[in-house]
Amino acid sequence: MALGTLEFVQALVNGLLQGGFFALSAAGFSLIFGVQKVLNVAHGAFIILAAFATIQFSILVTPALHIDPLFSIFPDFLMLALLGGSVYLLIIYRIERTGFEAPLLATFGLSILLEYLASNGIGPFPALDPSHGIGAQAQHQSYSSNAFQIGPIFLQEAQALAFVMAVVVLPILQLFLSRTYRGRAIRATSQDWEAAEFSGINTKAVRLLSFITGSALAGLAGGLFAFTNSVTATAGDEVLLPVILVVVILGGVGSILGTLAAGFLVGVTMSVSSLIALTLPSQFQFHADLAPLLTFLIFIVILMVRPRGLFGHSAAE
Amino acid sequence: MLSVDSVSASYGNLRVLWDVSMSAEAGEIVSIIGANGAGKSTLLKSIMGLVRTQGGEIVFEGTRVNGVAPHTLVAMGIAYVPEGRRLFPEMTVRENLRMGAPRRCPEVNERLKFVQDLFPVLEERRFQLVMTLSGGEQQMVAIGRALMAKPKMLLLDEPSLGLSPIAFEKVIGAIEKINREGVAVLLAEQSSERAMEISDRTYVLENGRVAGSGLSDELLHDPMVRLAYLGVGT
Ligand SMILES: Nc1ncnc2c1ncn2[C@@H]1O[C@H](COP(=O)(O)OP(=O)(O)OP(=O)(O)O)[C@@H](O)[C@H]1O
Ligand SMILES: [Mg+2]
């Protein structure tokens, strides 16, 4: 089968849309790691928690209020902000000064706990068939499959929304970091927290703010995930976290615009390489599951050329 | 204004300060001299809340400040210029200065003007990233950042570090000017002679203990001090 231009453009568009979601998912992780050197490996689980909460909300609340299920994303954004703040104050704050290992283990434990709760339908996790997203719910079936067309190109509505959110929210976050006092305080803390502290910045408040912001971004990503993918209890660690790590490192830790660019790059590489996998002459054809290999190959090559990622290592520029 | 009363400090099991007592009054310049490893930096860090102290008491303007967070001390009126400057490397000169002032600061422009009058070169370099500045210019940014807090007392750790004699003289001139504006200065220095010349009183630290103290003019002519710290005979 020959590779048609149209298919190629469609794959490119799909990749860009998917990339916007990747960037949103990775930005919070990158922010938290950049500011407080905490690797929040529960970030994937946070996204899944948010996705479940969105499903729950869109079943129980939005139909009763007769509003679009998409509004489920907002309470979910707030919920994750609250969760992030609590996790920081109750756990991370007490151990982060000891080095990066303790927070890593603590967030790892947290992700296992959240996964356990999710796979058993306990707490905030609805006991619905976990292999289905919102699409499984009759009242929203039409929503999830809503697509529109620009010329011959198809766009899935919720995916397009993820793209729009990424290109709107992340530059706003970047502006916040570079133009406001609080944003600069976050950057100062990430560059030298002790110097920030003796320059008069309350670095505990700054770390709390960055953890809340990062977690709220996970909430946003999770809400969108619920509308675009099938949500499973373990998708956070199995699907999302590896992609998040690639995007964060590629974009440069702490660089929000770098994360956005890297998200697009990874999204496009994945979709185009799976297209290529299917269209190679039969003797060279490889299985579509191997397509991620191509992504990782590109990832390694870029890091060999630019060890600090595409955009250096700071949110400064 | 500031009094340190039998304060000790350790890094792990290594005790570095032993019952150190000292004081500084409003309007004074006080210098702390001593050999490498004597504990000068540790003393300033203890005052600034960056090192946990054991025993003793640190009192600033009548308030006990042991264990108070550094950013709170800044709000109370103590500013700190650390050894090695510790600027925010990926920020511009202007951004570094801005971080020294509180979030809500109606007089931020007056403070910026004060710093830029003190160090005119910083005005020209204001949009430059600080890591591209010379050592002397970086020291000016570090002092300027501390002054943006409009402190009552300024702690300076080894401002001569890495500076040419000419650059250091500029910094010395600035310190005297800041002091004339009514800011008390606590100056830890290896270049003991210049520090003592501009200060009212001096404390000599030796192996983490106060080995001597007095009016700087008198200590400058003390043969023991001259031999041990100024590297000259009578
Ligand atoms: N972070 C640290 N961890 C362990 N030991 C330290 C630490 N900082 C300083 N020390 C030790 O404490 C002692 C006093 O150090 P300090 O930096 O206070 O001396 P100093 O008088 O400022 O010396 P210098 O003139 O070289 O700056 C030294 O023996 C030093 O090795
Ligand atoms: Mg020192």
C-alpha cells in the first residue's frame, strides 16, 4: 500500500492533537520537578484519578444540571489542586529536604495506592467497567465520538479540545512564570532555593504553589483523557508515565514551552511512525506495536545532540 | 540591635562554633575576621537562620530569632549577601534585584534607583543574564539584591572574594555609603586590614571561638593581631 498524502496529513493532525494532550500531561510533572527536584511518579496516577472523577461527575452531576459533560473537567481540576496541596503538606514537605529518594519512594507508594483503589472501585473510583471511558455511558456516547471535518481531515472533538487547552494554558503558564512576582519566585526557587529564601521569598509557599499548579494540570489532562481514551486503573503508569518522562526530558526540565514543543514532536512521531509501520513494503513491514521504538530512537538521538533537551533547562526563556 | 549570646553550631558531628557571643548596634560597621575555616560564614549563616544553632540566643531588635525562617528575618530587616554571591543565574540583573524586594512593594522603583545610583553599571546591564557579568558586577548585584529589601542591617560574607583590588575598593566605597544611609553592617572578611579600616569594631574568630574583640582602630595596632591576621610584624 502506498503512503497517500491525505493519510499522511491525517496522521500528522492526529499526532498534533495527541501531542497537545501529552504536553498538558507532562507540564505539571516538569514544573514540579523543575522547582523542587521532586520526581512525582504518581503524576500518571493523578491523571487517572482525575479521569475517573470526570467520568463519575459526568454520570452523576452534569446530566442532572443539563450541562455539557465537558464541564466535568472543572471540578476535577479543583479536586486535583486540592489533592496536590494536601500531598505536598502532609507528605512531601516533611521529607523533601532529605534528598530526592524519599519523595520518589513516597510518590511511588501513592501511585500504587491510587491504582489499587482504582482497580477495586473504591472511593472516588466509580465501579463501572473500568475498560471503558465515558464513551461507554449511553448518555455520552454521542459526545465521545463527536468528530468534525476540516476539508478532508477528521478531528475528534475532545482531542481538538486537548490541543486547544495545551496551546492556550501552557503559554499562559509560561507568561505567569516569566512576568509575575509569584512566577519569578517559582523560578528563583528552582534555580537556588536557599538564595530565594534569604532574599525574602517564602519558599515553602512557593513549593506548595508549584505542587498545586502541577497537580491541577494533571487534573486538566485527566479530564481530557476521560473523553478521549479508555480509562483503566493502570494506564497512568503503563501508558502515561513513560510518555511523560520522554516529553519532559526532551523539552528540558522546567521549560514549559519546551514541554509543549516536545509533546507535539512525540505525538507526531508516534502517529506518523505507526502509519509508516503499516505502509512499508511487506518485507520491511514491522508490527505497529513496534512504532514506539521509533519514538525512543528519535528521543535518544536528540538527547545525544542536546543533552539538556530541546529548550535548555529552565523556564527562564 | 543584634546580639548573639553564647551560640554554638555544628555540621553533623563536627562542631564549628563554640559559645560565640557578639553584638552590633544601629549605625555600626562591625567586622569579623579569622583564618580559613574559623567559622565566619557559619556565624553569619546562624544569624540568618540558614544553620541550626545549639544553645544560646540570637536577638534582633528585642526579638529572639533562633529558628526563625530566613525570609521572615528579611522582612524583619536583616539582609544577607552570601559568600560566592548565589545569584539566580538564569535571571537578568533587573529580575535578580526585583527578587530582593517583597511582592507588594510600592516603593520598588525608589529602591531600584537607590541601587542603580550606588552601582551605575547595573543600570546599563539591567537586561543581561547575571551569569554573563564579571565577578565584580555580580557582587554588585548580590549587594543590590540585599538592599532591595531596605534592610536595617546588612550581613556581608567575604565580598572581596574573586575581586581585583580596584573592584574591591568600589565595593568598600559602596559599603561605607550604605552605612551612611543608616544601615548597620556586619562584614566577614579575609582581607582583614581593609575590613578593619572601615569598621568601628572587630571580632576575631579562631577555631570557632571569639579570640578577641575591640575597637577596630585599636586592634589594627595590636601587635598580636598584626602578626596573626595582617601578616606583618610590628
Ligand atoms: N556545609 C558544611 N558541611 C560540613 N562542614 C562544613 C560546612 N560548611 C562549613 N563547614 C566546616 O565548618 C568550618 C567553618 O567553616 P566556615 O565556612 O564557617 O569558615 P570561614 O571562616 O567562613 O572560612 P573561609 O574564610 O574559608 O570562608 C570549616 O572547618 C568547614 O570545613
Ligand atoms: Mg567563609
